[in-house]
Amino acid sequence: MINGGSETAVAPVGGSQPLDWKFSQVFGERTAGEEIQEVDIISAIEFNRNGDHLATGDRGGRVVLFERTDTQDHVGHRRDLEKMDYPINRHPEFRYKTEFQSHEPEFDYLKSLEIEEKINKIRWCQSSNGALFLLSTNDKTIKLWKVQEKKVKKVCNMNVDSTKAMGNGPIVGSSISTSSKQYIANGGCTSNDFSFPTGGFPSLHLPVVTSHETNLMARCRRIYTHAHDYHINSISNNSDGETFISADDLRINLWNLEISSQSFNIVDVKPANMEDLTEVITSAEFHPTHCNMLAYSSSKGSIRLIDMRQSALCDTHRKLFEGQEAPGSRSFFTEIIASISDIKFAKDGRHILTRDYMTLKLWDINMDSGPVATFQVHEYLRPKLCDLYENDSIFDKFECCLSGNGLRVATGSYSNLFRVFGCSEGSTEATTLEASKNPMRRQGQATSRPSRSLGNLSGVVRRVKGADNSGVDANGNAFDFTSKLLHLAWHPTENSIACAASNSLYMYYA
């Protein structure tokens, strides 16, 4: 890429040594020859803010929650361990927590449209009072779920002895005589000759309420619906903890978590004449700290940063980020492969990571002249674009993620492979791993254009990394385009990645 521009943007420094990734856990591992049910295929993955919980959604409309277990043994003893200089060599470990049916298949009778139950996105909300809150969405409906432990209460020491009961009559052997009593309406009694025997009734017990166990209960608190004419592709929580956005192909709506009856349309790219439509919204996300800022990507490969303080309807963007097209490289597939399938803010809010079909790009929001780094993921597929178009693989939507410290990025590929790149200054890290119990690492030959020193503020540092044109997987076999790793998530505080290979959830650490 060409160096240029009047500003300087450099990715964080450090972390140049490639990480040594190891297998940690797998949930729902497929046995040899096992047929995979369509409803079991994972379609969404998300860690919560502190990384202690992980949620997955599948095509069957289910949400499965996992909780971290390796930190529980050390809670409350951190100071003691620090005094003892205790070496903690653990890595994140999770266990199954609970699951619930989030969405059911529906049918829109007005539009004669079937609505799948598949979970498109999951986003965690702020926890309160020990309860977990999360948003889940399918193509049309967003739901807010509350998951908390509830004590199961049971009534014990009941008075009635079933062995002595006779229908609705008196208890056999009871010392209470009912023959001499005169009863009136509403249960009154006219005689006052009733008396307790000496010592009372030994068989009479007051019932006692006891709590035997706790169960996890998932309850739907809000349903946000009837706001999108097209399929929802994104939801994102605001840093204010009160609002969130939902995006479809043409509109972005702003919701209040407490109000499900109305939303506000803040972005509308629908033209007056649909024949004039040239691009659609593909992904949207709030800035991690500025509640007034959000970014959304388009099918033309552009990213728009908008400020909600400017106007109620954000027709104009604050900044536009577009990649420069190489002269003479335009073809029938140019716009298809330029479409951005996922967008993520770095934790610091300074950088944006985007994924298109061929590459990962890292952008600095202070520099709109081009990406600060480009990572080649599918460059070896460029000669095969015609075949990929024929089998629709060219429309696959791969997700991307960043490490909590912003030093590395990751994304998926075919043959259940995923790639990890170092994005710090001078890093040549480009690691390929397979989603299996024995990830076979392959170190990509990363190429990097010599960049200016960190102290030189006269140019923009841009790099092209991880170019890999082999077209074969780690075993030297041809890539399997039916096995695609679309969904993955990076732990917010540690070097741990969760990724979905069909119906299996694999976890790795470094």
C-alpha cells in the first residue's frame, strides 16, 4: 500500500512475539460420522463484559450460557497469593450453565413470509442484583432476557396423611366429633362446646416452607418488534447502559431498554426510488465509551462514523472511511468482495476492525485516508472467485474480533480454520489454527512494507500482513468450502478465543 496523508496513526506497540495457542475445551464435539442437525449449528457467540460468562445462539433459536469456573477457587485470596508470590498458571475454563428457547419460528401473514428462529446476534447488557441480562435477535424480533437463580420453595410437614384420608370427609381416627355441631352458612358454627383435649392433638403440625435448591430461570423481560422491514443484521448496546441500536439493510433504530413500544429511526438510507439503491447497511456498532457515536458499514466497503448530537436523523456522517481501489483491478466481483461483513471497535475506541471477504482492515478513527493495516485472509482465493460465486460461498459473512489489549486481531476462514494476526508496530505474527482438539499451527509468511519509526510524525504507517497464497490447509489438503468458521469471539481480558465450528464450540488459550 502507498504511504501518505497528513496525520499519523500507529497501532499499539508491543506483543511482537507470536502467541503459542493451545486447545482448552470443546462443547458439543461431533463424533466421527455423526450427522449434524441444522438447528444445532451455532450462529452467534459473545463474551460478557468481564469475560466470566459466554453465550452462544444457534439456528434452532436456542441460547446457551456458559460460566467461568477457574477463577472461583481463587476469589477472596488474591492478596494472600500476591504475598506468597503464588504462580497462577491457569487458563480460562468454562462449564455449561443453562439454556433456553429464545425464539420460535413465525409466519408473517401480511407479507406471506416465514421468519426463522435462528439467532443472528447476542449482546450482553449490564448485570444487576446478581442477575444476567442479554439481548438476542432473529431476523425480525429482539428480546431482552433476564437470567437469575431462584430458590425452589417447598411446603413440608403437611397435616394431611394420605393413608388416613377418605375423599373429602374427615380424617379417620380424628378425635374431633362433628355430629353434635350445628353449622350455618359461610362456615359458621352455632355450638361453642368444642374444646382441645389435654395435651392438644399430637398429629397436628403447622406446615413449614423450606428452600431445598436453586434453579436458574430465564425470563423474557421485553420484546422489541415491528420496527424493521428487512432482516436485522446487528444489535449493539450503548455505553450509557440505557439504550441500544438495531440495524437492518436500510435503517438503524435506537431503542430504550425499558420501552419496547417505540423506537427512533436515526439512519435511513432507503432512496425514494428503490431502483436507485446502490448500497445497504451490513453492520453497526456503538462506540465503547462515547454514547453519542456509532459506526456502520456498507456493502460498498465503506464505514461511516456518525454523531447523534448533530441531528435527530443522522443523514450526514461525521467521517467516511473508504479503501482505495487499485487501478485496473476492478472486475465483476469487486463490489461483492468489498462488502464488509462485520465491524468491531477496539476497547480503547480509537481503532475500528472490519472484515470483508478477502481481508481484515484496521482503521484509525482519526485518519480517514485509508486503513492503518491490511491483513490478507483469502488472497489465494482470488483466482477462484467465479467458482465461489457459483456456489454462493462468496457471500459468506465472516466475523472478526480484537484482543482486549488491541495488540491482535482474529477472523475465521474455510476448513474450520481461523487466523490470528499481530497488529502492533513491527509485528509479523500471522498464525493459522484449525478448530479441533489438535490445532495444527501454520505460521504464515507475513510480508510487511518497511514503515517509518514511531517518532516520525510526517507519514502514515500502513502494512499488508499475512499474505498466504497456498490455497491449502495445514495438512496440505484443499480447502473445504462447506466447513466454514464464521463466528468467533476474543475474551475481553485474556488471550482466549472461542470459535464455532458447525455445532461445536472450541476454546483456545495462549
